[in-house]
Amino acid sequence: MTRISPMPRDPSRALVIGLLGHTVTSSNLGIGALTLSDIRILEEVAATLGRDIRFELTAWHEPHPVYIERPNLRYHPLSRGFILRPEGLRAMARRCDLVLDICGGDSFTDIYGPKRFVMQLAAQAAVTSTGTPLGFAPQTIGPFNRPWVRRGAGWIMRRAAFVCARDALSSDYVRSLKDDRITLFEATDVAFHLPYAPRPKAHEADGKTHVGINVSGLLFAGGYTGKNEFGLKMDYPTLLRRLIRHFSERGDCVVHLIGHVIIDSPSGAGEDDQRACEQLGVEFPGVIVEPPSPGPSEAKRLISAMDYVFGARMHACIAAFSSGVPVLPMAYSRKFIGLFGTLGYGHVADCRAASSAEVEAQILEGFEARDKLAAQIEGANQEAMRRLDLYRSFLAGVLSAQAPRTGASERATNRDIQP
């Protein structure tokens, strides 16, 4: 396991944090939300330590407007060459006190194919080869379905300074690997701390109930292959149309179609939420098709104005949840149930196990029980903040050259650690 070496105590020297698996240009606003939130948390930690902070970020470049530009952030486009060249990622890592990899929130797995995992593993190995500590920021861990992937994941997690899961299912999965050389603790998704400017509720203008439907272009297209590789039991496009029709015909509701992954290129047609929203807008001319948000904070601001939200992009649901909007997430993987369930919020439709009729019933019941959902969300958000306080405290211990509270001889999770 990489050891955390003492850091200079000269307060005039800025901390330098490397960011892997974060992005400032992704078409997926959920990954952008992770980046903005993790930077905010790290800046708060640095402030408590009385230190300035700088960031070195590397990510695959996408043709999307940059979310964040500031003097203390240096951006390096990620490529195979940047990972392999000595003057690339390894040189970047050597300039850093700590490198944090958030793996896009849910990409430390092979469910998206082995190629993505191999590229991540190569980047992580390049960092650990320099002696700079590598930490896994809060994320979903696994599953690792291929034996060689499982071995590779265990190898890099052993070399990491720490692994932070964002939910209990991920923590349990890491423990199932039965490797007590992995330093594991548990927090929650950092996007609960995404900054945004709250927007007045839309119902204040017309007295109607505004329903936000986050449309997943990926599920609308049947997955990456169009062959339902996520194993959904329900018919997503047909159910969306039924729900849009239902809320549109009520008379007391206004329907907003909201995208959260915006890919403005022909190659992204099968995953782009905006195209799916616009197609549905043509079929249902009475709905409002919201224009693409330029960044994660703007998307959260839009969603915060809704009275009820349901959707299949997890970070669109987190945007609603963390701004207090009653929300019914539509899960296509265990990351939804793990994250919200760990916070004590059980109102999640499992689209892999439930039929279209069952998911529809859950969404309609959630709408009628909006006040009850909002009350539960308030308590769950408090738990999310408690867990993010734990993450801050852990990072402060690492960055002030104190031993982490979960050391190599004490494999613990936050069920054992009180903030």
C-alpha cells in the first residue's frame, strides 16, 4: 500500500491535488457535478488547514463548454500517450501531494467493458509508480465480473492510500474480496455538495404542480447496444410516454422534460438525453422541453424549481434530492439503490426487477405522497452531510500529515468511525 509521507508544514506552500476521473468538459453533467463538488470540498479542507490549494486535473477531452476555469486549476487532456509518457501523467503526479481518482463516479468496474477499466488501471498504476499517494474518492466500487479484472482491481486498491465507497453495497462488495490490505471507508456521493443558486418554485407563477421528467437517452435507445444490456424488466420508452400523457392530461400539472447528458455530436445520438427529450416534445406538444444546461450547477438550479421529479440519470436525481425536491429515481444499476438506500431513502424504482406497471405505480404513488417524500429527503440530506463531514475530516488528516483514522492495521468503515 502506498504510504502517506509527511507533507511540508510551510503554510506559504500551496497543497497540490491531482484529479483523475474528474472532468471539466464532459457531456455527462453528473461527472461534472462530481468534479465541482470535490473541488469545493478540497478547498474547504485546505481553508481549515490554513493552506492555499492548487489542482492538476487530467481527463478525456469532450467538445463541451468548460464548467470551471480558475487560476488554481491546471487542465491536461488525457490520452494513452499522456498516461505512458514519463513527462505526462507521472510527471503530473510527482508535482502533487495527493492524487484523487473518482472514476467518473461509477466506472471502477467492468460493466462498461474491459477497455475502460484497463485505461483506468493504467492511469492509476502510473500514479502509484511515482510514490505519490493515490486515493479513491467516494464512488461505486465494482462489480468486477471477469476474474482478471477482479485481480487487477484488488491489486490497485491494495496500492492505494485509501478507498472511499459512496454506499454500503460498494463497501460490502470490497469486503467480499477478502483482502484486509485494502484501507476502506465509506462516505456518500460528493455531488450532494454541488453549489447552485436556488431558483423560485415554478408553481409560484401559475399555481400548477410542475413535474420534471429526467429522460435518459441511453435507456430510451435500449442501452449502448440497443439490446437492453442493463437487463431492464420494464419497457422504458413506452412507460415514459404513458407517464407524460398521464401528467399532461391532468390539467393541474406542467410537464418539463430535462436532459442531464448532452452530447451534441452524431456519434452520441444513442446516449444524448436532449435528442430524446426533443423527440418526445414533438409527440407531446404541450410539454416544456428544457434547453440544455451549460453546466451541472445550472442543471441543479433548473431541477430545484420542480415540485416532483423522476428520472434515470442518477445525478439528476441527486440534484433534485439535495435541493429538497421529492424525487423517484429509476434505477438501471445497483448504484442507485446502494446510494439512496444507504441514506435511508427507499423510494427507488428498480427497473431491472420491476415491470412497467410496477414502476409506473411507484412513480404515481410518489407523486401523491410528495410531502412524505420531502420529509424523508430532509433527514436523508442531513445524513449525506454527516458522511461528507467524515470525508472532509479524513482528507484533513491526510493533508495535514496525520495518519488517516483508518490505518493499515485498522480496516474500518464509517459504521465504526463517528465524525
